[in-house]
Amino acid sequence: MILVTGAGGNLGSATLAALHARGVPATGGSRSPGPGMRRLDFDDPAGLDLTGVSTLVLVSAGYAEDDLVVARHAAALAAAVRDGVRHVVYTSLTTAGDHLGFALAHRATERLVRESGLSWTILRNGLYAELFGGLLTWSGDGLESAFGDGALAAVARADLAEVAALVAADPAAHRGRVHDLVGPPVTAGLVADRLGVPHRTVGLGEYRRRLLEETPGLLPFQPPMLASIATGVRHGFLDGADPALTDLLGRPARDPLAVAAAAASATRPATTRPATGLRPRP
């Protein structure tokens, strides 16, 4: 049986849905499981139960400081070894993201995966197109960002979920492989053009100030994480292409520009929406 962790989240639920769409028997695990799912709380190692699982799709348990994230992943891998899991598929971070503020937890987990004795596949996922669009902010009649003219090799979350599903469905074909999964490059200017509005660049210092002073609800580790994405894109460290995604999918990737534009449009204030009868460019 295949089990997908983090099945209550976006990537985990999409991966589980992609497996079911392929007719592959699979279940999900979550701290707050839905019907037919297992309860998996990585902060309760003694309570983890992976019996009967042959392939574990370990969706990164982020949203915490590195030590907590790595401890959660270590607990999941220890349970996998104990309970007889044969293969683990770990959703990691694109190779180009080594300098990002949240890369260490991914690379440390990759090391744990390799040292676990389990058969493994590592999916080095590019940053989501949905995230890129969501990080653009609306001001006046247009968009603002700290990305400048830099591009991101963004990828639609649905494509990453589809790759995770196809790898989990046939793990032997991907044993010991590291797949770098990135899409075509997208810029903030292109997203703004798609929506028919201007884009203005703000400095990295101003962006960090806004994160620290004007963005309620952020956890302490998140401002440096977001700032690292901004400077990485701005200075051209995250724009590299790789054919692995389309090779695995057997088709072109979903258009990350369209996905990013939809995400940006979803946060658009009513005061900046086009007048009746006008539509953003397709």
C-alpha cells in the first residue's frame, strides 16, 4: 500500500488524488485525518504506525524551525524502517535552492533518507507557481514585489503531485534517483502584463521591513525564508530550466505564468479590478 503524508495539505492531498485518478490504491496520513486516512503526528514518534505500508510518500513537514522539521522527518523515517516500509519518496527542494533560508532542513532530510537503509527516490521540487503569484502584492493600480526583473523556474503544484504519484506507483523504476523538478521561467513583470497592470520593484530592505512590521501572523522563521526567495529570484539563482519534469510527465508542464497570474488575481482588491466589460489578457 502507498501512504502519502501531509494529506491534509495542498501537495499531499493533490498527490493522493493523482494516485486515485490512476487507479492506484493509496491512503493518506495527517495529524487531523479525514475519513479513511491514518492519524500521523510526527511530533508523537511513539504513536506513528506505518504497518502495511510498502511505499511512503514523505511530504516535507515544513512550517517550523529546521531542528523541529528534521526531527519530524527523522521520526517518520524511523517508523518506516521499524514497520517494514520498502521505499520512501521524499519531496525535497530544487538543487538551485541550496542558498535559500529553508534549504538546510531538506538537505539534512535527504541525508537521513540515504542513510536509512530504505530504497528511496528524492523529488527536488521547484518553487510553486502558486507561491510566486501569491507573493506579489497589490498597491494602487498594480503589483509590487522585491523580485525585480529576476525569473523563477516555477512549477504548478498539480504537476509536482502528478510526478510524485507516478513515482510512488512504480518506485522500482526510480530507485536511487534524484529528480530536479522545475518549470519554465516566470517573472513578476510577465504576471503583471498577463493581468494588464504595471509592476513596481521594491528594495529588499523595504521588503524585509514590510515582512517584519506590516505582515501579521508570520512566524519568526518566515521573514528570512521569504526574503531569501526574493533575493534568489532577483539575482538570477532560481531561473534554471531542467527537462526532468516534462520527461517524467510525458507532456509539457502546466503553464506556470497562468497559474501565478491566477494566484495573484485571487488577492486583487476590488478597487483595482477591471471595469465591467474589460478582461485581463488571456
